[in-house]
Amino acid sequence: MATRSMQDWFDAYGVSHQNATNKLIHWICVPTIYFCVLGLLWSIPMPDAPPISEPHRIAWLAVLLVGLFYFRISLPIMIGMIAWSLLCLALCNYLDHHAAWPLWAICVVLFVLAWIGQFYGHRIEGKKPSFLDDLQFLLIGPAWLMGFIYRRLGIPY
């Protein structure tokens, strides 16, 4: 079976993302969900880790695996998503040290609210979320938004 191009993925994802309100909701909720997943992974305690090792290696491992997923489809999208991931991890680090609430609690609240927003957007759209047909669309959603940014900047993917 031939590998889908990035544009093939975007076209398939775009079928259930035509409504302007749903798209706006996705611009808010998809990056929020992506951040929250990394934040929850960041928050997993590593009790057996030596003090000099990276205590948040599960989040870093997730970024590596996500990078590999994008690499097999599009190097430019992979670079953008790694950059976004690093910004998310920097925010995780900041909130982990400076927020009034624990990072995991912030992420749980935002994650639930963002998924409510996503399903509301799809209710407006009148179409089910793409990931219900193929779980890979959970990673295509953030890349789909990155694709809009790339097109706006004239960056090929």
C-alpha cells in the first residue's frame, strides 16, 4: 500500500473540517490538547531516575516518536511540529515550576474543556471527528494547522 502524502492526509482531514466555526474551535482546541498530552506525560513521576538524568523523559520520548511519525510523511512538517513540541515542553517546564496548580491538574482541566470544544465543533459541522475512522488523525490535526501556517508563509511541505 502506498504511503499517503501530507496533502492526502490534509485533504482527508479537511472533509470533516469545512465549517468556519469548527475550524476556529480547532485552532484553539487542537494545540491545547497537544500541549496537555505533553504536559500529562511531563507530569509522570520518575522515582527511579538518577538525580542527574532528565526526569521528564517520557514527554521527550513522545516528542521523538511524534517526530518520527511526521518524518515518514513530511520533513518540513516534522520540523515545524518538533518546534511546536519544544515550545510546549518549555511551557510545561515553566508551569511545573511557577504555576499555582500542579501541571497535571492544569492539563486535565484544559484537556477536558478542549475535547468538549472539539466535539461541539463537530456537532456544528455535522460530521464526526476524523480520528474515529483512523487514530492517526489525532496527529494529523496539529499538522493540518501547521499546514495552514506553512501555506501562509509560502513554505512547501
